[in-house]
Amino acid sequence: SARPDLVVVGSGFFGLTVAERVASQLDKRVLVLDRRDHIGGNAYSEPEPETGIEIHRYGAHLFHTSNERVWQYVNQFTEFTKYQHKVYSIYAGKTYSLPINLATICQYFDKSFSPSEARALVAEQAGEIDTAEAQNLEEKAISLIGRPLYEAFIRGYTKKQWQTDPTELPAAVIARLPVRYTFDNRYFNDTYEGLPVGGYTAWLQEMADHPNIEVRLSTDWFDVRDQLPADVPTVFTGPIDKYFGYEAGALGWRTLDFETEVLPIGDFQGTSVMNYADEDVPFTRIHEFRHFHPERDYPADRTVVVREYSRFAETGDEPYYPINTPEDRAKLERYRELAKQEAAEKRVLFGGRLGTYKYLDMHMAIGSALSMFDNRIRPFFDEGGSLD
Ligand code: FDA
């Protein structure tokens, strides 16, 4: 095939947004490589073979944004359903509404509270510890929402997420713990929210469907880099530490394990996500994927549930959430310096969640790719020069 004008490493939302813009707006040829055997990065979804229910292989993905430009952009490729995300939690044999809101407080304390009564109660309980003095995650959480709500909804869940007692976790792991003094339990408060009508993979394929874009799957860039033209500019969305041969050390991540099961019943939990806050339940939550698409014609006698377990990532595990210890941040500083040099000398740009070691929601990955296109890539192709 003809020489590409740009190589994009990774076909997740970041890589595909860059590829789509360069192909459609600059009429340049883009070669997209992905080491996996499918497109789409972690947003990839597929029908569970027995039931046809769409499941998200790398964890549940809910689209939401308040960014007007991103919303306009994504609507070129897919329509969105009216799905509004809600989450519930089971603790000590009772089911509660999340995020912590007036319903949660009334249920937990088994009493009706007005907004101001609930506010006064939480303020009094949170007064036990001064936020500025909090020495660890537990103290910080108690200083924000008080001990009872912390023990019910935060302690066990956080301990399972981090495999670490909250008294051993840094206070900085949580910035805020918002409590809503209304009965509003919509999980996201963005202007736009919904799920792609035809599923995530159809959306991602639509982005890649351009005569100027060639996608090569099951192709690891590290294996083929020597065969690519040396001076072709590259957007790299793989792990930045791996790119630099772990020169400053490996960055820390948490990973998730998913256990998928088809059950011979029409409905397991009546909602898409149930958190399990008890310490002695080993998983953190259960997703029941049929509830993401109530508008679809799914089987009435079978359902798919996925139990989610959280742990530290080891070599070979999928990196999901950056841990971001002070050591990680020091390593990242060094990799950022190296990345700057690489942009100047070798025309390589780093982007996306792995390329920047940042948790990015989908709308953030897309927004950040659009900015890279505007600020770095378009000027490079229009005016020449380096990419930095
Ligand atoms: P992404 O990881 O998707 O893509 C990177 C690609 O690069 C991968 O396909 C990988 O195979 C490829 N690659 C890496 N190294 C390579 C190499 N050497 N050669 C070739 N290819 C290589 N967001 C949201 O908005 N709502 C949500 O509900 C969720 N939920 C969610 C749950 C979980 C468990 C996680 C971990 C994440 C989310 N997200 C989310 C975030 C969402 O997954 C994220 O925004 C996108 O994956 C970011 O896209 P990227 O393209 O940056 O990375």
C-alpha cells in the first residue's frame, strides 16, 4: 500500500479521532496500527454469543459530555439513545440509591429528612475530623461525609478497589465526596448523555471508515517500527513508559478482572449496575448489560451479568486506572521530557490515556485528540516544520 502521511499507534478513541480528522480534513493518508485483533481500544463492545446482548469487553462504557464541540463531532458517526445512568449499592443486606443523596440518607438512617435536616446531620457527623488535618483516606472521607455514611458506602468498596485498608491509603486519593441534598440520583450531570444506538463498535468503525485510512489489526508497533518509513510522523497512544524502554521505571496501574455469566432468567438485578459495598463480598460490582439498552429486542428468558474485581496490575495485565503515587509522578515528569525531545527530533506525539498516563473519559480522549489535531497536526501539515 502507498506510503502513509501519518502513522497512528492505537485504534482507541484518541487514535481514531486523530486519524479521522487527518484523513477527512487534510486529505492525508493515515495508517492505524493496533496490537489487538479488534478496533476501538477499551471502548470496544461485542454481542455476547449466546444471547446477542451487547457487552463491553473492557468494562462498562457510558458516554456523557458537556463539551459542545465533542458532542457535535461524535454525532457525525452515531446517534445516541436516551439512556441515563443510575447506580445502586447493596450494603448489609439492604439496597441504596447512589451517589449519596437524600434518598440514601433517609434509607440509611431509616427516617425522613428535609434537605436542611440532612445537611445539618452530615455536617455534624463530618465535624468529627477536620479535613485539613486528615492523615489518610479514611480520615479524609469521614471529614467530608461523617463516619456512618463512610463505613457503609466507602470503606468496604474502597478497600476492595485498592486491596488496601483505607487507613493505609493517602488522603489525596479522594478530592471530594459530593453528597446531594435532593432526590436526584442521575449519576452524571453532563449536558449530554446516551449510548450509541448501534453499539460502540459500529460507532468506532464508522470513524475509521474513510478511503484515506488503513487499519492494521494484530500488529504491535514495536514489532514493525523498523519497517515503517523513518521520517513519517507518528501519533503514539500506547504506554509511554514502554515506548522509552522503561528507562525511568514502570508506571503503576490498577487492573480489573471480569467474570461473565449467562443466567437462565430474564432479569437478575433490575438495573445495569449494582455496587457491592460489603467487605466480605469479593467483587466490587455487577453489571447486567441488557439494562443499558431497554429499547432493544433482547431475549426475555436469559440475561448476561459481569462481576468486576479490582487489583494492582502486574506485567501482562491490562492497565486500567493510573495509580499516580508520588514515584509515578516523578517518572512521568522524566517521560514528558523525553517525549518533548522525541517530538522535536523524531516527529512523534504522545496522546490518549496510555500515552499520557491519565484517566480520560471518552469525551476527554476525543476532545484532547481534537486539540492535538488543531494545535499540532494541522499546522505541521499546513506549514511544515517539526511537530513540537
Ligand atoms: P485506549 O486504551 O482505548 O486505546 C489504546 C489502543 O492502543 C488500544 O487499542 C491498544 O491495543 C493500542 N496499543 C497500545 N500499545 C500498542 C502498540 N505497541 N502497538 C499497537 N497498538 C497499541 N469513559 C467514559 O467516558 N465513560 C465510561 O463509562 C468509561 N468507563 C470505563 C471503564 C473502564 C474499566 C476503563 C478502564 C475506562 C473507562 N472509560 C470510560 C475510559 C475510556 O476507556 C477511555 O476514555 C478510552 O479508552 C481512551 O481512549 P484511548 O484511545 O486513549 O485509549
